[in-house]
Amino acid sequence: AQEEGNAAVRKQYPTLASEVVDYSTVKSVRLRHILIATPQLADELLIKCRAAADGRDAMAELANAVSLCEMSRDHGGELGWVSPEDYHLDDKFPEELRKAALMKKPGDLYLETSRLGTHIVHVDDVFQTLTPTLRRRAPKIHNPDVGYAQPRTPLGELLGTDQDLTYSMETMGCQMNAADSERMAGTLEEMGLVRHPDDADKKDFPNVVVINTCSIRDHAEQKVYSILGPYAARKRRGEPVAIVVAGCVAQQEGGRLLRRFPEIDAVIGPQYANRLGEVLESAMEGNQVVAVEPAFISEDVTKPRRDSSVCAWVNIIYGCNERCTYCVVPGTRGVEQSRTPDAIVKEIQGLGEQDFREVTLLGQNIDAYGRDMSPKRRFADLMRTIDEYGGAPSLARVRFATSHPRYMSDDVVDTIASSIKGSGDSHGRLMPVFHIPAQSGSDKVLREMGRGYTKQRYMQIVDRINRYFPTSAQGHVAITSDFIVGFPGETEEEFQETLQLMEEVKFSSAMCAAYSPRPNTPAALWENQVPENVKERRLKEIQALQEKHALFRSTELLDTEQEILVEGPNPKDATQVVGRTPTNRLTYFPGDAAELTGKIVRVRITEARPFTLSGERVGTHAY
């Protein structure tokens, strides 16, 4: 009965952005098109465009060669931002086509017919008007020092002064949140704010506070309320501060956060991270804003403020369509939305031109990339395109996270192996690190989690990786994972099956956590919850085993030479620098950070610890 209930829950959820987005808010789309005289030729060219839908701009080449549209032909078919009211385009892209385009989504490639001929159309981006779930005049705040309610200081009054305004960004949770924080920071700096110094006087407070939240476990959610307390107290004392709560707790709680903390100015879900500026415009007028409605995720208008000059995050897919019975992510990050290959490649190329050395491709379920698009794309094809076309020569490393065992294809493993083989060196541009959360080693627990695979399937993936990368003793591959212990109904025998899986694989690292019931998830309502003391014991046991395996994997690297990409100084020892091996092991060695940051240096490993290495530089060459 429990399994039937899980199936019912999964069926009721949408899987496409077009099923949840209010299309009445879509006001314009950024388009490219090719105008063809005959439908037959258009069909042939559409096939060519779809065959090259892995990132190479076939449309631009074909538009230049055969398009009948003189205005866009010499610009790769680019029409720019288009809306139904753009009547000057009637003789190039008629009104009925412009209206139809508003019902599409980013990445769509399709045919339309008009009086002019047949159009091959590609949607690059979509613009929606911001329609907050709630926008209201902010209430007065009770000031305990004076004993009565007083008006809050609108953000607009702060920005209208000559005062140098600062912001702080509190980031919790996963790499996706870290990437979202960089995007929001870029927006704030575009508005003229500067980051509040970490070493500022304790009496000096930021003017705008953004708390980018995580709700994956109850502890993370409670931390949000702890952080909010002091900022809310500042506001009650009449200090001019704007408070923004973003991320997964914001999406989960919405307007309820305002009832708990009326001092908050704005609550925004992850899908609005790059629209923080628009949200704050409303808050400037003294409003409270809640923006958690489903939305198409548009391309960034402002550049993210990267926290590193060496490594960068690049989102390729947002959201998650899986319905694991323990997980809040589908409810907080929404349905899957893939970015177009062209947008991804252009961002990576731009990072290469800025001399970034490493990018990490991000997605909650990265193997699902492209399955929401029309035509569908594949993650392995995108990886091949990035390996071949993405970035300047300075871009040396590409990583990705996170893979799902249910969807991870052999083609992804093949692609990384081919990159390494084709480089003629110990590694290629694609790094041999596979983060594949197993969550459990018990088929029964996996089934109740709704994961969609068995231990046998998981081991088939591991075996394939090990066949392609048999020289793991030289540090040529790393397999990492996540595990949950104490899932409802997990018996001691089933827990031991998880430990057995770990013994078989010996993961380079693994994030282990005790099950935490989360709002709006089926497993939180089950009656067979595991006692807290049992969960704590199992967590300590699995963490101890993982530390043993991590040390084993680190020890394999002793006396080997590794290419370390230096990320900066060792924060605890100014005479050392810190960087990472191709398999992502943190490594410390003596060196000058000013000279070596951003360089790849050959290092002999002399000391191994569970999660870090130490070594000494080999020669003087760095590149």
C-alpha cells in the first residue's frame, strides 16, 4: 500500500515548466529564425539543426547561407527580443508567429509557416513580468525601546543617499546555492552596493542582508531562523537594513516567513535568483514582496560576482523531476529546466577568456540535462561539445555534479575516458570525478526511497568506471557518493547492506547524514520512523567507515606525482598554497600564492590524510 501511495504522489506532479508557468506573464522572447521558401527544404534544414543541437551554432551558418530574411541573415538569424506588438517585424516575422512564440520555452526549435514562407525558429530566452505571490505595503515594526510601532526605512531611502552601501551574503547548502549567491551578488553590485568586509568592525553592519537558505535537513532550516534573529532585532531598533530571504526555505515557506519575521523585506525562491534587482525595486518603495511562483529561468542580465578567480560554477539544468520520498528539492527548486547548449558554451568561453582555469557544471540531476527540451539533448553530447569548443586554452578542467544512478549513461563515462585518451597526457579537460549518490545499499530501502535503481545497477556503473580507469592507484579516477542512514523502516540488516556497498566501492569521499523528516514529503508521514539514538549510532558508524576508505584512497596517492591546480594560499599557513588534484583531493605544499594561484604545478605527494594531502613541488614548471 505504501508503494502504491508513492506512485500516486509521483503521478500528480508536473515535469515540464510549460505545465506550471503562467504564460500570461510571458511578454517577449529572444528568437533566431531562418526563412525558407519551401517546406521541403525547411524540413531538411531542421533535421540538420537538430542534429547539431549539442551546442554548435548550425542555425547561424545556415541563416547566413540560405535565409531569405535580409534583416537577420547576416546576423546568424538573430531577431532579438520579439513581442506581438513589434509591428515593424510584420514583413519579416508576422504577428501570428510572434504570438505563437510566446507559448514556447527556452531551447525550443520548431517550424512555423506564414505568408512569407516556412520559418525555422529557435527560442534563445524568455522574458516574464515579475508577478510576486504577494506584494503589500510593509507594516510598521514594533520598537521595544520606545514602546510603539514605527515605520521601517524603505530601501529606496538608503539607495537615494550618498552613503556607500554594503551587502552581506549568507550562503547555506549545496553548490547550486553557492552559484545562486554569486548571481545575486552580481545583481547587488550592479546596483552600486559593495560586499561588506569580513573583517569589518562588529559595530558596522551591512545595509542589505541576503540569506540564501537550505532546507535539505531540519538542522539547516533551523539555522536560518537563528541567523535571522539579530538582523530582525536591528530592524526593530530602527536601523536601516533590508532583509532578503532566498533559496529553498524561502520557496518552501513563502509568506509564512513574514508572519514569523515581519521585519523581512523580500522572500524569493531559487528561480528568481537572477531577478533580485526587480524584487528590490519593489522593496525600495516600502513594500514587502514574496516571489515563489513557478517561472521560466531566464539567462542572467548581470554577470555573477565569482567568489574565486580560478574556479567557477556553471548551471546547466535547474530543478528536479524525481520524487524521492525523503527529498524537498522538487518542491523547492521546481521542475527541470535545461539551459540551451549555446548559452552554456558561451558562458564557459567567456570564463576561459577571463583566465578561469576550472568550471564545474551543476544540476540537481545533471544526467537529466536536455530531456525537457524540444528537440531533446543529451548530457554526454554537451560534455563533448564543451571539451572541444568550450573555453580558451587557459580553461584546463571541467567537472560536473550531481549524477543520478537511474539515469547516468555509459556514454558519459565513455566521453570522459575519450577526453583523457585524446589528450595524450594523464588527463584531459574533463575531470574523472563521478559524484553518484547511492543513498543506500539495500534494494528494499532504495525502493521505498523511490530511487528507481538497485544495488546491482549501481555496481554496474562502478564496474564500468573502473574498467575505463583501471589505474586508480595513480589517482586517475574518484567515485564519491551520498548516504542516508535511519530512513523510515531501515532495519539493522539493511543498514549493514549499505556498509557492505561501501566496502565494495571504497568511495573517495561521501556525504553521510541521518534521515531528517522534511515538510511535504511522503516519508515524513510514515509511522515506522527510526529512533534518534539508532540514527545517531548508525551515522557515527558509517562516518567512521567512510573516513577509513577516504584514507585508503588518499594513501594510494603517496609517492605519486600529481598535477595540482592552485586555488590560493593555505589560510592556516602563509608559506603554503592549496589546490586540487584532477580527482579533487585538496593538496597543500610550500609555495608563493601570488606566483602560483591559477597555475597547474606538479607535486609529489608526501603525506596522506583522509580528506587532504601534502606534498612538495617537483621542478619549477607551472602553467
